[in-house]
Amino acid sequence: MDRLRWAILGCGHEVHTSVAPALLQDKHSRLVAFCAPKLAWAEQMRDQFGAIMACDRLEMVLSDDRVDAVYVASSVHRHCVHTIAAVEAGKHVVCQAPMAMDIDECRQTIAAAHATDVYLSVAYHRRFWPKARLMKQLIRQGRIGRPLSGRIRVSTDAEACHDKPGYMCAESGAVQGTGVLCHDTSSHRLDLMCYLLGAPDLVTSVTDRVTVGGETVDIRTLLCRLHSAVHLVCEACQNGPQQSDEFEIYGTEGTLTATPFDAGPVLVLDRHGDIERFHTPHPEGPGHLALIQDFTEAVTEGRPPAFDGRDGMLATTILDAACRSWSSRRWEAAL
């Protein structure tokens, strides 16, 4: 197989700005089809990105022999059913992050992929960015000593999601009551902490609904103990006065600060007041490109991707345990 032929399920913001452009740039990929709940959306994306097919029913994609792989970018609460349908049809899958709504859905998805002998990955693409790779290297080299704790703080203003067209933002938080920022954005930062510091162990959490009506959570604070005994704090606040993206790791000998993680080109290492700054620019090209390249190279070479479904479920295990903790008012096991 020289090139992996892709269909994209979903036409949201990240598909438009990063996923589809990444598939066009990857030498091992060919973008074949778009599928969306509204045919007009799929047709617009097909025409814009030069695909050959547009449809509004997933069955049409899964039964088409011209499709080898599916990028699942539907609403989060549909990731599980759509991914399982794709792998059972013999298609390789990259699922948009977060992987699923809870740990049980993650396990079902992984089991289905294993049973059908296809490859599954989850689009936590920041693991492949130079900043994350450098942080991993510095931690392994012992530049901050033994890691002790990590801190995440993400917040957004009231209009942050409304300028992102497509049904992922429109449905995932509103329907399930999790809040786009508290569930979706937080999962990317939690995954980075797992990549850098290890798998989660215990979680406790508190959530509230302050600025929005209905069941949508707009404030979540969680505390997670990793198996490495590192303590992790994650604060997510939606509808605040300004946006923030804070990401820090503290060790016995120093601190790594990557704030803001997405937009900031500088990584700061502080060792007892001795400051070292590293230039870590945003990846050239679409943000998803490195992850797509790794996945397509793995499939075409017949080997597992560097990042699989078991890795992809780690952030969801934290969020799932956080939800259970808020209901039980107790610490909950992440795995």
C-alpha cells in the first residue's frame, strides 16, 4: 500500500484548519471523502479540499472500497459508535480527541480494533510537537530532578467557541452537559501530562454551573495522583474574562513552564533561579501533520503506530474518574 485513502467523518473547525490540510500534505495519504450530518457541509469540504466523494450517511463511506481509513471527527458522544462501526468495516481509524465519553467506551473501541486487526489512534497531536518532545527529553535527562507536580489552567471567554463552525462544538458540550472547555480542551492538556509524567492512578474533582444555564459545566477543578506519585492539578474555567493556557511541571531541582502551550514559542527551564529559555515554535504546517505522518507510515509499513488507543484513553480515564468523584464525593480510581 503506497498511500492510505482517507474519509473524514465531520466538518468542524479542526477538520477545516488542520486535519484535512494535514492529509493533503502527507505523502502517504490521499483524501477521498467527507461525511457529515448535512450533505451540503460535506460537499463544500469535498470541493474545497479536492476529495472525490461527499455523503451524509456513514454507511456509504464504510462500504466504499476506495476508503482505507477514517478520521472520526464527529461529536464526542458519538466517537465510540462511529469508531467501532469503522473498525468493524475493516477501516483503520484516527479518532478525534477526546477518545470517548468514558472509560467503558474506550475499552469497547480498543477491543473492537483489536478483534478486527486494524490500527487505531487518537488525535492527541500535541504529543508530536517540538515543545512536548523537548519537555520529555529534559525530564528524562533529570534537568528538573524528580517530578513532583504538574499544573494546568485553561480558561476562555464567553465567545471562544462560537466562532468555530461545525457540529462538534455545537453538540458535544451542549448535549452531554460537559462543557467544551472542561471536557475537550482539558483532555489535550491532561494527555500531555500523561505523556510526560505517566499514567493516572487516583482522581478527585469538583464541578459547578455558574455562568450558563441547564446542565453544562463551566468550572471544573480536578486533582490527580499519577502512578509515579506526581500530583496533578487541572483547572478549567469557561466564560471567564480572558483566555489562558497555563502548563507547568515542578520537580525537586527545577520547573518547566510552557505557558501558553499552544501559542507561546518559548519553553522556560528554571533551576533554582538559573533561567534557560528554549525556542520551540509551533510545528511547520498543520498541527495534526506529524501525528498523521506517523500513523500513515505505520499502516503502510505494517507496524503499529507510535500512539495507539491504549495511550489515547488515558486522558478520558482521568475525566471519567473526575465525573464519578463528583457524584460519589470520594477519590476514584482512574484505571
